[in-house]
Amino acid sequence: MAFEGQHRVEPIPARARRTPSPRWRAATVTALALAASAVMVTPAAAHTTGAGEEPLRWERCANTDERNPVRCARVAAPVDWSVPRAGDTVDLLVARLPATSPERRVGTLFFNPGGPGGASGTMITNPAVASAYFPEELRERFDIVGVDPRGVGGSRFLRCDSPVNDPEPTRFPGDVPGAVRLAAANARFGVSCLRGTGPLAAHLDTGSVARDMDLVRARLGEERISFLGISYGTMLAQSYAELFPRRVRALVLDGVVDRSLGWRQMTEDGAAATEEGFAQFVAWCERTETCAVRGRDPRALMRAVLDRADRAPIPADGRTANAEEIASAVSGWLGDPSALPLLARGLREAADSNDATTLVRGSLATTGPWYAAYRAIICQDVPVPPHAVAELPSAAERARRLGPTLRGASEFWGVASGCVGWPVPSRWQPHGWRVPTDFPPALLLAGAHDVSTPAHWAENVHRRIPNSRLLRWDGFGHSAWGVADPEAARAMAAGVRHLVDPTTPAAR
């Protein structure tokens, strides 16, 4: 809890602490690409290691010129917040874009674009990205602050030696021995992260990131902040609000994760939402003359491609892709309405030319440094306990029944199958929000056809937050922010109005 007039972060209670096992894990595509490259403060800037309210030292960010108004600083946060005054620290990259109309400035806006793995500090150092992501009114009225979360971007990027996904064990095991092999592969990857990164790899959970954010708030000298959380950013915002409810001025959540759910329910909801998302793709193809598979049956084509990949992996950009990789890639396409033309083209190429290059290359990557950070963070926030090894085969069968077109593939199946066997236990215990009844009004945005965070998750969270408002928009896409859709634009505009003045009811 934070007290007026001083910065204080409560240590994690002893009962909630976890130690690594001896065996020892989004947002826009542009933002995710930027997150993979660390942006450092120029050499003239000394690292700031003080605590409390010591002012930050702002310097020109690396790889920027003097015309760029964004400035960067460094904040040293404890690796382990349960012992904040002892042990290792992690250097956090902080970037600030000053309000362009200082005389009309409302305050400071923190944001997280999702992922996990979205590097918000790195993101706003790029003027084109910042201008596209933040409407002019937000840039005029707020100092916009981005913090690269620990393990991401310029905040000591996670290093893992082993591949995120071992291609040998199936991600949809049909029996317990298969689940054991998958868990062992996940454990090997987790071990490589701790070996390559050190103790930080065991402290990437969202609760720790929320405490980092409040440390930055205090160093900025701000009594309260406004917060925009998108996708995974809604998990971070929920965690921050629980820990520091008196530090929140205004809150907007877009693409809301329901943190009260267990892993099995998340995989079931994800499979059903992804199936509905494929139905939206089929409907789009039927009404769009330029759809590359118009006049054909996209579901039948998809089944044929996956069946062929079962018999022999399909060539894809100089390598091959099996059915599981293809299904997972297609599920990633369905969160972006602007990507549907490319998805249709990729499906035609795979069906007619036995070439899966477009299908697996164009979707959000599930390999490489960014996805390693994604996996390492999410496995500390979605508990998949040891006994899940025995439950995974039945859960896989349930997911296949709910999402038959893509055989149960969804983002949250990727989470569950990737986190089973994870050697660092999750610190999170699923529960609904716990905030005071006088918590500031929050606005939640929910798309009717969101395949990653189904709309009813936002409805569940809305019911638990005092004084919250829920704006549903009838469109296709993971979040309203930045989506080229009139309904999404309306929802986003309501989010902007709420951040500027949370006492004004949003348009319904």
C-alpha cells in the first residue's frame, strides 16, 4: 500500500514467495518488433539507483535525434520485491513523451500495449509509432510514460539458450506420457532462461512489474497516474490497481483478461472464441470480392491443409511446418481484421501449392526472443500446477471439440501447453478484483468477436469493479485500440474521453 507523501511498496508476504525449482519463463506487430531491440539511454546519462522520490535524470534516448521530444531515464528496481532493500536490482528503461499543450496538461499517462513482451518505453521513442498509437488529444493533455517491463526491451532483455518450442513433443498430447514429454521440454527451456538471465528470470511476474511501475511513479513525483492497459496490459493494470488503488486517477482497459479464471477455463474459452473467429473470417470471405478463396469453403480448405501436414510437414520458407504450427499461426491471424486478406492468400497457397510460407510467416511470431519473454512472463501469471500434466490430455480433447476447425488451437492453449512443467511456480492465485468501493470509475472496452480475450471476460471483470462502465463494440479484432474499424474507432474515442475526464460517461 502506498501512503500519502511518501513512496512505500509493501513486500510480498512470505506465504506468497516462491523460490526457483532446483530443476530450473501484444499489442501491435510494430510494437512487438520494437520490443525485441533494447533502447538504451545515451552514455552521458548515469544510472539512477536511488529510491523514494529522487528525481529522474532525463537524457536523449539512444537512436534518436534532438528533434525527438522523448527523453529516457533509468530506474533501478529490486529483482525480488519480497526483499526490496537487499539483493540484485534490475535497470528499467523509462521513456517520457511530454504533453504538447502544457497549459492544458491533465497529468501523467502510463500504458502497456500488451504481449506480455510489449516494451512501452522503447515503443514511444519512435515518433511514427507514438503518433499512430496515441490520438492527438492524449498527446496534448498527458505526459505519456512508457516503462519497458523487466526482461523486455531495454530493461535487461531475457536470455534463453534453448528454443521456446521443442518440435518433438506434441502440444496436444493424447495421453499422460505425451504430456510428461511436453512438460520436460518446457522445463528445459525454463532452465535455459535462468541459466542465461540469472535470478531475474524467476521474478518476471506481473505483480513485480506493477511494483516497478509504482516505483517509477514515485520517482516522477506524481501522486496519481492514469493508466491505459491493452490485452496483457489489462492484467498489469488490474495488479497495479489492487496494490495501489489510491494512486489511480483514471483507468481504461481494452481487450480485458479475466484474472479470476483457471487455466482450463481459459483454454476452453479460447478454443470457442477462436472457432467463432474463424466463422467471422468465413463470413468476411463470402462478402468480400477480393478474398483469395472466395467461392470456396475455407473450413474444408483448412481441414485439407492440416490433414496433409499430418501426413508430411508442408514446405514453408525453406523449412517445413507441421499441422500444429499451422493451426497455431492461423489462430494468431484471427485477432487482426486487417490481416484477413493475407490469411486468405496464405490458405490458398497452402491448399493449392503446398506452400505454407505465408500462413506461418505472417502471423504473430511464436519463436525468437520476443516469444521467449512472452512465455517466461505468462507462465508466472497463469498457474498451471504440476497435476496439470495428468489433466492435459482431457483438456486437449475438450479444446478440440470446442474449436474443431483449428483443432483446439488458441492463444491460451499455447499458454497452457507451454507452461505445464514450468519450473518456477506462479505467484498468482486466480481471483476477482479487490479494489475499494470508492475506486475511480474505470472504462472497459470489449469487442464482440475478440478471439484472444473473449467479450464475456470483460463482462465478468466489469461486474466486480465498483463504478466501472463497459462499452461493447460490434466488430472483429482483439482490441479497439488502433483497429481500422468504425466501431472500434468509436470505442477508442470513448477511451480517450474517459482518460481526459473520467467523470464524463462514455458513449454507449
